[in-house]
Amino acid sequence: MADDFVIVRDLHRSFNGFKAVDGVSFTIARGEIFGLLGPNGAGKTTTIRILATVLRPDSGEVIIGGHSATKDPQAVRRIIGVCPQELALYEDLSALENLVFFGRMVGLSGGEAKEQAMANLRLMGLEERAKGKVAKFSGGMKRRINFAIALMGHPELLFLDEPTVGIDPQSRNHIYENIVALKEKGMTVLYTTHYMEEADRLCRRVAVMDGGRIIAMDTPYGLKSRIGDPAKVTLEDVFLHLTGRSLRD
Ligand SMILES: Nc1ncnc2c1ncn2[C@@H]1O[C@H](COP(=O)(O)OP(=O)(O)OP(=O)(O)O)[C@@H](O)[C@H]1O
Ligand SMILES: [Mg+2]
């Protein structure tokens, strides 16, 4: 499609002969929230790391905003924001210093970085903790900082790899509400989560991954319709039906 912002074609990546990503293809339209769902070890994070230019694929193609992730990774890095599954924070720096640091990394001036950092801390409800050392923060607060970092530099595409995993309801809600706001503003997002209700409410389309492959891809409504009355069936049921496993196993 002409407005496809992300094009992924036949991606492969092995680790010591083990196929972590085994022929993955999908597209994401501009302004779409696209969900990547799957059990532990399905290959979701590996796929995201390849798209985010952190890892090179063995073969296949990734085009983001017209730029090749393998041939022109710098151009891709300029337009993406990444909220990694593993927290990537400097524990000895304050919340503000962390955000400013990552803002400088994406090319903001000192003044711009500070301004955006404060605005993002406010969004996350952490304005009053701006000067606090991250080492002293709760797990949920660290997740909120991790998420805020992804917004620095106003990226056109966000990778959110389980941004709300294992945290208190208050932090989860802060992050969830911000994804809703980003959706309303037309942000393009690749989103992984183990919370099926969140995926159902947020995503225009979802891909279910298992064993390095995409085994189903459709709107949440379309996927639910495959196994029953979409008003009664949940994405959790779909997931169980497709993979034979519950997401929280
Ligand atoms: N750097 C690596 N070296 C070796 N094996 C790896 C590496 N990265 C990932 N793998 C393996 O590839 C497979 C896919 O891992 P990946 O992290 O992409 O899964 P995931 O779908 O994100 O899982 P989770 O839901 O647990 O986050 C796993 O079997 C994992 O052990
Ligand atoms: Mg993962």
C-alpha cells in the first residue's frame, strides 16, 4: 500500500543454528498501532531489534519511512523511538538527566532536550521526581521513564516492547493512557504486550507469532470472528486456540 510506513519482507535471523525469526513479513500503515503477540520466545523482541537497527537480519528486508534498516540504519534511527523490554536506564543519573541524555543522543540541543524531558516527565506523572536518582525509583516508575525516553525527539514510529510488563496498576495506567493519546494523535506504533485486553483496545491489527513465524494476522475483530461470536470471544481465547498456550504460562 502507498501509505505503508513499515515494510518487512521475509525476515530471517538465527542464533547458533536456532531460528529465532523464520520468514516474517508484515506492513504497518502510517498512523496504525500494530500489535505483535506471542508466547515467550516467539521472536517478538528479535524482530523489534532488527527493525530498530540494533541487530542485523541474516536475510530479508526492512524499509521504514522509505529507508532500508540494513543499508541506511542512521536514517531509520532518526525517525524511531524505542522502549525496550529490558530497561535501559542510567541508575546513577536523575530521571531528568536520563531523558536529557537520550534527547541529546537523538540530536536535540541542550535546551530542547530539557524542555522535552520535562514535558515527558509531566505526561508520566513524574514531574516532581525529575531530580530524583533513578536507582531509588520503583519498578513501575522506571518503566515510565523507559517509556518517556522513547518519546524524546518526537519520533514518527514507536517500538513499544512490553511497556507495561509486571508493574503496578498506577504505572500501567499512566503508560496505557499515553499510548491512547499517541493513537489519537496518529502515531505509528509497533506494540508487544501480554495484556490481551490492551492489544484488543489499542491495535488496528495484530500479528500472532509463534516459533519465529507469524501464524495469524488480522484485526482483533477479524481474529475473534474466526473462532466464534466476536462480542463474546476474547483475544486471549484466540491466542489459546492458535498457539495451544495461554499467554501467561
Ligand atoms: N542474542 C541471542 N542469543 C541467543 N539466542 C537468542 C538471542 N536473542 C534471542 N534468542 C532466542 O531467540 C528466541 C526468541 O527470543 P525473543 O526474545 O525474540 O522472544 P520474545 O517473543 O520476545 O519472547 P518474550 O515474550 O519472552 O519477550 C528465544 O528462544 C531466545 O532464547
Ligand atoms: Mg520479548
